[in-house]
Amino acid sequence: MISFKQLPIEAKAAVAAGVVFFSMMLSRSYLAEKLDFRTRRWLLRLQMALFANTLMLMGSLHVWRSTVTTFTRSSAASSFCFMLWKIAVFMFLALAHSSFFTLLFLVAEEPYFFSLAAYTCLGAYIILIFFLFTLGSVEQAYKFLAGRGAKAGTGNKNRTALKPVLAVLLTVVLTVIGLLNASQPPTVNSVEIPVHKLPSAMNNLKVVLLSDIHLGPTVGKTKLAMIVRMVKALKPDITVIVGDLSDAEAKIIRPAVEPLGELDSPLGTYFVTGNHEYYTSDVSNWFELLKSFNIQPLHNENVKIVSPKSTSDWFCLAGVDDIEADVLRYSGHGMDLKKALRGCSSEHAIVLLAHQPIAAKWALQERPDINLILSGHTHGGQIFPLNAGAYLLNPFFVGLYQVGQNTFVYVSPGTMYYGIPMRLGSRAEITEIILRSP
């Protein structure tokens, strides 16, 4: 029987990842109600950071072997330039690994440069892993199709060296493009949506949808203030924030949230939780902070949005807690559609706020009379190559979907970004939704 010491380092990393994952499940199942919020918060974040890093270790070993070890037998291996290259690769990998720990130690009103650098390296790391794997697969397929009856020659060695060089160049180019794209203000996307049973007096009602701002290590007060200015310029009747507003505790990042107090939509500003609110383990304090800015959390509840023209014309605006609250066993929270829609009958239009598209799917299975659901969560994949995974894992990916005859689902690609200050194949968005009565 092979001992743990005899396992290759990749296998050891996989075992370590499994142990951390098991400890996460154990904590959620048996320790959730025995630990105070502060301890749970730190334990959860530490476990998530360790789990991500143990998984990344396998990829980092592959990056090192592909970009450094491959060239150690070349004539340039003893040169000063190669030594600098080794240091650069090591620092790149170290920064990528450290990104997950910035949530624990480096969150403030404005992002630290270290956090921005670390998350940029993480984004480049993901792209580099993809290209190394893809080019390696192409190389193996070529060898298989061409046949390998003869021993390897100089041409094969050149191709082996070309693979990491090409992968690095592609990564650098896409990283720069992604950084430039994400640094632009969110685009304003105007969408007209017919809402069944919306009173004619409320025709053309304007709802501005925000999602996935992710105040934290790489998004601070300056970006939020820009978003608020853009929203105010649209003069919405209602503003809604469908989760993942922040990745940090309310007390730590309170100064960065202050621009939200300038939102002044006449029919109100409303908020529902996303999965990242529960990762902070600070939802109650976030609710109190948002209320101080006249933003109403919809905690499995609803409000009547009454027409300024006639008090007899209204529709039901409801919000549900994010489904991650159920997974984390977050006390007093969890998606409860029946409670959220209590008093909302099919005689009036129903608009539901639900952070994750999978929650939107579940809601429609239970209550097909919901007319419009507003979601976020997917970020449109945020960066290549994660777009494909986000598309496959969500029943609604991004944009407007019609479900049945009288129901629509709109999924925001996110108003900012999570951690990695890059966007590839997606664009940050503030959505201006014009509700049309039939």
C-alpha cells in the first residue's frame, strides 16, 4: 500500500483539498449552531481560502513545470534573464494564491493596490491554465493522429517550448483587454418588458436593476459613487439591488457604502440577499445599515407598489432570501417563496427579486403566475473561460427570457465584478427596465 509520503505532490494537494472540503461540510452540518457569528465568519472564509488554494496548487505545479522546468535544460537556463523569469513566475503564482486571503485582511473604503494585483494575477492564472491545458490537448491530439513510430526530434522539442510561450502571450493580451473592459463604467441597457396585469396607470414605470456590485477587496467607494450617479441620472421610479452587494462585514466597509444614501427613487429602493451576503455572516447588520440609507430589504416578504396616479392601481414586489442561506444553515434565513408571496394573488401583477437564476426556476415551478423575476449572480461568466461554466450551471444565463405566455425572467450580468478586476466576454451593466402594461 502506498503511503501518503510516497504520493506525487499533485495527489497530496488533491487529498488536502478533500480534507478541507470535508471540514467545510462538517462545519456547516454540526458546528453552524454551536459557534458564534464572528467565529463562523472567520472559519468559513479561512476554509474557503484554503480549499481554493489546495485546488490551485495542482494548477500552479503545472504552470511552473510548463513555464520554468521545461526550459531548465536549455542553454539559457543559467542566464540572468532566466533567473528573473523564475522569480516573476513565482511572484505571479504567489500573488494569485494570496488573493483569497485579502477578504480576511485587506478590505477598506478603497481597494489596496496589493488586492488589485493579487486578483489580477488570479484572473491571469485562470486564463493561463486554460491555454496550457488546451494547447497541451491539441499537442497530444496531433501526436496521436500523426503517429509516433519514430523517436522525438528537434521539431518536437521546439513545439514543446512553443506551447508555454504562446500560452503566456495569449494570457498577457487577454488580461490587458479584460482589465481595460472592466475599468469602463457599466453600460446602461434599456429593456422593455410587458408585464401581465400591470395597471395601465403604471405603464412605462421605470425600474433600475443593480446586481453583484461586490464591495470588497477590489471594489470601493469611488466605483459605488459612480454607479449611484448613473442611476440617479436615469431617474427611476424604483431601484432594486438583487444581491451580492458586498463581500465584507458592514462595520468594516461602511464608509464605502455611504453613496447608497443618495438613491432617491420615489417608489422606493429595495434589496434582496445574494450568496455573498451569507458568506459575510453579517446579514442582520447589513439589513440595519441599508435601512439607515432608506433601502428596504425584502427578507422573504413583499410590498405593494402603488401608482402615484391612483391608489387602487398597484402590483406586488416580492423578494426571497438567497438559496445559499439554506446550504449554510443560516439561522432565520432561507428561500421561503410562500412567505414572500403571502398576500400576492394572481389578480395583480407579481414581480419577484431572486438573486440566483436557479431560484427563479424553482419559484416558477411553485408559482407559475409570477409575471417577472429579476436575478443576477452569473456575471455573464465575467471572464473567459468561466463563461461556459456559468452558462451550463444556470437555467437562465444573462439577458431576457420568456417562460410561458405571461412570464419573463431577466438576469443581470452584474454591475461590477467579483474580485478579479477583469471582464472578458461580458460587460458590466446597469439595467433600465421599462414595464409595459398589456
